[in-house]
Amino acid sequence: MAERSVSMTDTIRSAGKRLGQKPSSKEFLDKYGSLWTVLVLALVVLVFGLLSSTLFTQAGWEAVSKSTYEYLPLAIGETFVILTGGIDLSVGAVLGFSCVVSGTVMEHMLGTSTGSLGITVLGFVVGIAVGGLCGFLNGILITRLRLPPFIVTLATLYALGGATYIVSEEPIYQIPHQLVTFGQQSLFGGWFIAPVLVALACVVVFGVFLSRFRFGLRTYAIGSNRIAAERAGINVRRHLVWVYVLAGALAGLAGMLVSANFAQTSPLFGNNDELAAIAAVVIGGASLFGGRGNLLGTLCGTFLIAVLTVGLVLVQVTAFWQEVTIGVVIVLAVSVDQLLRSVSQR
Amino acid sequence: MAATVQAEEGKSASQGKTPLLAARQITKHYGSVQALRGVDLELYPGEIVGLVGDNGAGKSTLVNILSGALQPSGGTILVDGDEVSLNSSIEARNRGIETVYQDLALAPDLSVWANIFLGRETTRKGFLGWLGWLDRKAMSTDTERSLDRTRIRIGSVQSKAGQLSGGQRQAIAVGRAVAWGSKVILMDEPTAALGVEQQQRVVELIRTVSKGGLPVLLVTHNLPQVHSLCDRVLVLFQGQLIAELFPAQCSVEEIVSWITGAALTRSTNGG
Ligand SMILES: Nc1ncnc2c1ncn2[C@@H]1O[C@H](COP(=O)(O)OP(=O)(O)OP(=O)(O)O)[C@@H](O)[C@H]1O
Ligand SMILES: [Mg+2]
């Protein structure tokens, strides 16, 4: 594929060919079938909006967006992992562990002459690095010991859960005020808090990374056909390690966002978060077998869960029914998705 | 696109030259199964060599070893006369050895162009390109052109490989090997799922490639095809090469008798 000189006739011919092709319904479904989550999200928003007008107010948006910033980074990382055909059960535990380690470091640094901003930056670096290291551990265990991701991340879920309490049993409130200012900073007339913007920025950046960059393409390839990826010359093991590092680092980032907003680091943070992250990815149309899914779906999945949770609170449904509803939505989401797939495959 | 570069080599296998790719005493066992028992093979510029044998004779094993996808238990591989170790597919590919695998090695969720370019993606210039920003447009148009040239019809290069028919998928795998191959092309049953017309296309493609100077090693069960297309036919029987036949001087029936081993018993009985 070396030469790039396109002759005029070639260009015209292929352009004409493309124009002449009507997109078949198959291709249409293939391209937009995954977007049905957007429709479901719109529908749910509409229904709850009609039931309770609060959803369309600033307070409603605030409640919804506030319950997404923690899950978005986790769900982004989880999407990459699930696209490779793996799963990461440890993201919640990594969140808790990395924020507690970061909190301990920051508490220690507060006694020194380092400024508040410096400690805040350091806190972020430590949180993300510790998260990345946890992901590295996952990746190494999965690729070197050839253990299934489910087993490895189940083990690290337990181990890190314990390690978190070994580092610090109590919440740490001694964190730099700059961090708290950032975490509670409201922007754009109160419509956004800074952590929400950071989370949304992550969706955009990693969405582009996934769909337009080599790393993303290879992530899909590995989940789609690992042997083909190997034969195409991709270093699959190294790539997988990076995918788990990414998931861990994003969990570390999520931990810092939560700590900043809650003005503390707590060993309770992140508990059970992996379930919400996986649910968001699955509702967003990703296949657990790998190779299929995207971050737009994951974004919608995350917001769908958030709108459901907030909406059910607004219409005064008890917490237990909220969880039942989310369970029902997961089943519905996946079965409609499979239905669409079987149509597009025909 | 080195496949279409014209070389001066003649068509006949000239024993005086160094083979582009050679295997010496290759053995392979899977546990207790002895799949290959000391196979020697040489590929010279521009020749089309058939590799035939019954199911389980070891054809795919040999092809996978030559393509770096599988490691031999013993023996050596030489490229341009130099001993090399092909520890992975990428090493073979970097030496210009392209393979159409029996299982095609396509990612069903990726588009046609992504499958063709996977592992050697075209990126844009500059810093973002260094980070891996894909030049999707260049890859699509390149794919369109190279498939056009091979006259393989697959509709849009944007369609997912998994949504194509078995024959179309096979055509993509063949097109990929031809597009990238610059030294040797190995094909493990490249026409098995193809219709008559597409089969003819692949046959023409193989001829074009070999005229360009690249040897093609062709594994197939289609013996009339082997007989009409190949310069030389190697017969693999229970992991050993038992015959080298020249279609110009032998019949399809003769090839069959070697594949089934009948000729072998005859020759040992007779000798
Ligand atoms: N991964 C493996 N593990 C164990 N045995 C194997 C493996 N792959 C192949 N074999 C054995 O090695 C022998 C040769 O197999 P191979 O696939 O090379 O045959 P083939 O000539 O390509 O057959 P076919 O015409 O059916 O494709 C067979 O006996 C097969 O059972
Ligand atoms: Mg075979």
C-alpha cells in the first residue's frame, strides 16, 4: 500500500461507485442500531419530565449530572475492557483504594510547606498513578498467568477492598482546600460542577481515542477476533495490559473527583461501583463477548441509570424499587439490542 | 503493492538460484500427534507450487509454520538463503511473507478496510499521527483501489467483515495478502468457499502475482485447479512430503493416487 498517487479517473470511478450505492437497511441498522439507547434515554427523560416537572429544572439536571461524574470514568474504562472481551470487576475497589492512598499522602503533605494547589495536583497524580498500577497488576495477572479477567479482577476486588482499610480505616478530612474548591466549583451559571465537566471531557477525549485512533481500532480487533489480531502483528498481551491500566487510571481519577466533591477520602468510596459501570456499558449496547460497543452508548447508559434513579426519587418511588427498575432496564436493553442485531445480521 | 512490481525472473523453478523461502527438516508435534516429520520445501521466484494431501496430512500446520503463526518443533527456515526464526506472524510479514489462513483471520466487527490495514494502519502526519490518529479516508480509498485491481467485488469497504458472505470474506483475505505480499504468498485453501466466477478471479490473481515474480504456495483440495494452475505439486502424506509432481508430465489421477497413499504402497511394493 505504498504508492498514494490516485489517478483522476480512479477517484471519479470510486466516488461514483460510492454515490451509486444505496445504504441497505442492513447497513443502516448496523450504523444506527446502537443509537437506540439514545431513544430510550429520551423516552425515559420525557416520561419522568411529564410525571415531575422538577426533572427539567436546574435542580433536576444538577441531581442527574451529579450522579454521573463518578460512574462515567469507570464506565469509560469498563467499555475499553469489555470491548476486548474482558471484564473488570475491580474498578470500584480501585477507586476506593487509590483515593485513600492519595488522601493519606495529601494529609501527610499538609504538614509540610507545600502549597494547597501543589498538594491538590500531587493528590491527582498519586490517585491516577495508584489506579493505573492496580490496573497494571490486573493486566499482568491476566496476560502472564493467562487467567480469565473475571477471576483476576474478582481477586483484586477483594484484595484491594481489604487493602483500602489497611491504609486507612477512617475517612480523611485533612485534604487541601483547593481540591474541595475544585470539587464543588459550580460553573456556567450553576449548571455544571467541575467534576461533571471533567467526566464529560473524558467521554469526549476517550470517545475520539476509541473511534479514531489506532489504539481504539486494535481494542475492537482484539475483542472481535484475538487470533486475527495476533496474526495481524498486534502485541495482544501488551495491548491488554494497557487497557487495564487505562481502566485503573480512570478509576483513580473518579476517586479523586468523588473525594474533591465530598471534601474527604473514605474507604467506603467506590463500593459496588463496578456493578453500575458494567450496567451502563451493557445498557449502552456493548457486547460482553467483545468487539461491539462505543462510548456514546456508554454515555447514554450512564445517564439512563442516573435519570431513572433521580426520576424515581422525584416520583417518590422507594430506593428498593429503583434497583428493581434498573434490573428490568438491563434485561430490556440487552434483549432489544439482540433483537436488532439478529435483524441486521439477516 | 510490491506484488505488481515486475521482476525479470522466468517462470520455471530454476534450481541454480537461492530459494526466496525454504524449509529444512521441519518437524512439528502436538503432544503425541506427529503432524510434520521432517519436511523440506523450497519456493523460487515466480512459481506456483501446489501443496496437496488428505485432511489432517499437515498442510495447514506447515503453512502456519512458514507464516510465523506456529513454531516448529524442529528444523530451520531460510529466507533468501539466510536462516531466520519466525517467532510471530509479524516477523514473517515484515519479511514480505503474506498468508491467507484457512480460518481467514478476519475480525468480523471491523470494516473491510480496517481488516486489510490492521496491524499496519495508516496514520496522519504530525504529533496526533504519532499518537495513532488514523487516516481512515486514505485506508478506505487504498482498500477500494487494491480490491478494484484484484477485481474482487465486495460492495462497500465500510461494511463489517462479519456481514459479508463466506466467499466475500475469503476474497478479502486473499486481497489483503496480495496487496501486502512482497516476497512470498502462502494460501491455505483460498478458493474453498468461492463461487465459480470468484474462483476464477482468484486463479487469475495468483497468475498475476506469480508473473510479478512472487512465488505462491497454494494449499487446496481442488485437484483440477492444482493441475491446471501449478508449476509443481508437493504431496504431503501423514506429515511427510512423499512426492514432487509436475502437472505438465502427470495426470490428475496420478496426483490422487499419491494423496491417498496408493502410489506409495505401489512404489514400495514395486521397489
Ligand atoms: N492445535 C492442534 N492440537 C493438536 N493437534 C493438532 C492441532 N492442529 C492440528 N493438529 C493435528 O495435526 C495434524 C495435521 O493437521 P493440519 O491442520 O495441518 O491438517 P491439514 O492437512 O491442513 O488438513 P485439512 O485438509 O483438513 O485442512 C492432524 O492430525 C491434526 O489433528
Ligand atoms: Mg488445513
